[in-house]
Amino acid sequence: MPVIKVGAVAIACETRGNGPPLLMINGFRRSRVAWLEGVLDPLARQFQLILMDNRGTGHWDKPLDGYSMEAFADDCAGVLTGLGIPRAHIIYSGCQWAE
């Protein structure tokens, strides 16, 4: 499982499948393991899936601060850059964000 450094934080991620890249973003404060195999398996036949732990979840570093939508967007861009992927389609499962 690759670990990508984005700024001062390490992000655990994984890829599977072949085809155009598809960044699978799970709702805020969820890790990559929350995706159901019944969703991933068919998509992996057509796309290279990029699954990542969101900040503070899973195998992520757990910083004391920096939990903003801007940081979240930077994390996603940093994972793609770290994997050498200039562009990707995106699936976002929903947000449980509250301010």
C-alpha cells in the first residue's frame, strides 16, 4: 500500500484496476475501506481506481488541526500528484461535513 506525503501528512492509498484513473473519495471522516466490494469490482474492470484514507482516518497521520475542506482538496490533489496522475475522474460518496 503506497503512502503519499502531502505537506507534512502521510496518506495511505491504494490503486486497483486498469483504464482511465478514477479517484474514489469517500465522505468526510471515512477511510478507503468503507467502499463496498460490490461497487469497486465492476468499476475496476473499466477504471484504475484510486482509493485513499481521508485525513484522520484509517492509516492516515492524525494531525491535531488542518481539518478543512481546503486541506481535504489539497490531500486529494496531492495523492494524484504523488501517483503521477495529472487528471482523474472523481466519484464522491457524500459529505458528513458540519460547521
